[in-house]
Amino acid sequence: MRRMSKPACGPHTVVVNTEAVRIARCPCGTFHVTLVPQGVTVQLSAERLAELGRAIAVASPPREEAPRGLGTTPIN
């Protein structure tokens, strides 16, 4: 059985780049999500990336908001 080689991805466009996560978009439409400290990269379709984002939002603990008026600057 002959294996078809996967075409190489083209130059990526970095969407997010933090100390913890790097997300890059490939011209083929795939997103490359890298967990930087762990050195793990997964390739996801746009739909699966959105699903992952929703799942993380649900699983994340609520953030404590700063009381209004402290440390804020009004913009008029």
C-alpha cells in the first residue's frame, strides 16, 4: 500500500503568542496551537478551535474583578 505524503504547510500567521500559548493560522485553514511550556502542538480546524475555546471558558474558574473605581481610568 502506497502512502500519500501530507503536503507541507505554508508560512503561518501568528494569531496569539504568549509565554503559555502560541496559535498560528496555516494557509490551508488549520490552526496550530502550541502549549509552549509543555512543547506540545496540536492542529485544529477552525470549528474545533472554537469548540476548544468554549470548553476552556466553561472549565475556567471565574476571575475576580477589581472593584469599580479602583485602578481604572475613565475614557471620555
